[in-house]
Amino acid sequence: MFSRQQTSSVAAAILSLTLLATSAYADNNNNIPTNIGEPENSGWSLHMDNDLFTPKKQDRDYTGGLAMTFAGTRTQNWPISLDPALSQVNHWFGIHDEDNSLTLHSLQVGLAAFAPEDLTRADVNRDDRPYASLVFLANSRVNLQDDGQTAIQSTLTVGVLGTRVAENLQKQIHTITESEPPKGWQHQISNGGEPTLRYTYAHQRLWLVNDGEHHLEVKYSNEGSIGFLTEANSAISVRWGRINTPWWSFAPDRAEYFSQPTTGLLNNSATGSSELYLWAGAKIRARAYNAFLQGQFRDSELTYSSREVRPVLGEAWLGVTKQISPHSRLSWVWRYQSSELRSGNGDRDLVWGSILINRDF
């Protein structure tokens, strides 16, 4: 893993490249057909995170997540939809859809789980990160601006910290794998349940396109969020290979542990040969608050103060995507994040893997 000095250097390089990118632009503006309306049902995706999906299996830190995303205009009117609330929050912040632009909608339900390294301890391990979990619902809007190179995404997430859903799921997985069951979930953040929320705003811009035999895309993004994760971040991401889906439909940088809601595809927006491409990227985060480590309003047996948590984090990822049918794609990604805690056994880098299944119509 990277040393602390190397992490700082990587973070500085990412920031420099991102600032440079703000003065660059892509030559291709044909990726956002704003004259085409959003379909009622533009697809779904299943995102599974687990440290078991890496070569070195480590059942700790961000130990697992599961998210199901549905896309299309249908998600605006479902009984559980947060889209009306998201629209109101956007209005409060003065965020409005641009004229002559297209807005895409999605809804996501999911679960995230965090654990210390030693799962056999039933007492509070004050030398490691606390157990934590989140069950959540999120709605997202992506505004595709008519310059063909800019996408603005806003997301509202509501959820509950401290339920037993993650505990029961992890115990079931350990039963199936015949491994030692976790014993410390009663000490998790906000044990018994506590409501939480987060609002996120992200600006994504296509930086470079090369339409040669092997397609190359480079984009950058700047993002801010307030809520159970409060931070600002900048990222650069690349994909290279046989690509026939538009750049705005692919957002690996839109992940804070678990993936954010993704858009579906427009009618006929995927063309050409079967996709097979590599993707990679890096991100720098300036994080002010993390409820999974610092707790919230409800008392928790183990929390860390802001002085004990690192405010600047580096992240990197490497993945591959293969089209497995005319309307389905399978992806795998490895993710790395620098240490979040300043000391103790919990002062270690995080590594996990993800498997993604995308289906469009």
C-alpha cells in the first residue's frame, strides 16, 4: 500500500490535474442527444461490494454493500420516491435544470456495512473502527447540458443507521462460508436505529475523447456533499477499449464507499460492437465529517473525534467491463482508499472489490 507521503503526493497530483482539466475540453459533443426524451423504463443495475471480491480477502473496514438502482421517468412517481423532495432541495440551493437540456432520473435502495478487523471480539474494541451500518433510499437527477460535455448530478439519500439488517446478513454469509460469526454488532454506531440523510451535488465534464480503433475517454468531476458524509472531492477517470455507451452513463467516480445511483440509457444511445473496456481513476477527498466513524446524535459506545480522523483521503480504482448480451454488461472493480484514522489498529488502508450488473432496455 501507499505510504502517508506517497498518498499526499498522489492526492496533490490528482488535484493539479483536475484544476488543469477545467481549462480543457473535448472535441466531441455528440454524446448528449437532448432532443430525445427519457424513457419510462431505461434500465436497472445491481451493485455488490465486498472485500471478498479482491485477491487478498479481508473481512474488515467497508466490508460489504448492496445497491439496486432503477432508472427512467417511472422513478419520479413511485410511492417511495424522493424525487419531489430532491427537487425542493435543489430549489433551495438555486439549482435548476438548464434550458434545452435533458434530465434523467433514478432511484436506489441499498445497504452498507463496516466492521473492525477482529470479528471474534464481543467487547468494544477501542483500538479499531466501530461497527456501522446504513440502510438507505436515494433518488438522483442527472442534467445533460446541451454543450455535449457536461453532466450535473444531484442526489438525496435518506436512511437509518444502526439496524440489524447488516448484522444478520453478515452472519448468514459467515454461516455459508463456514467462518467465525461476528460478535460485536451490539456496539455499532447508533445501535437500535437512527435516521440520517445526505445531499450531494456533482459536476462532471468530458475532458478528452479519442475515437480511434480503441476508444479513449477521460473525464473529471468535482463534488460536494452534506449529511452523514460531509466532504468535497475531485476525481479523474479514464476508460479505454471497445466502447459504445455515452460517457455520461458511466460514473465510477460517483462512489462514497457504495456506488451512487446511475442513469439508464436513452433509446439507441448504445451503438456499435460489443463492449469490452478497462477503466481506472483517482480521487482526492477533503472530508469534514463521517457518521460511520464519528457517530451522529444518538449515543454510541465507540466514536472518534474530528481530531482522530484524517481530513484528506486519497482513492484509486481499476476495473473492467464486458458486454454479455445486447442489453447487459458485467463489470468488476478493485478500489483502494487511504487510511481514515490517525492511530491504532484502525489506521490502515481500505481495499474492496465490486461486481456490477447493468441492464438497459
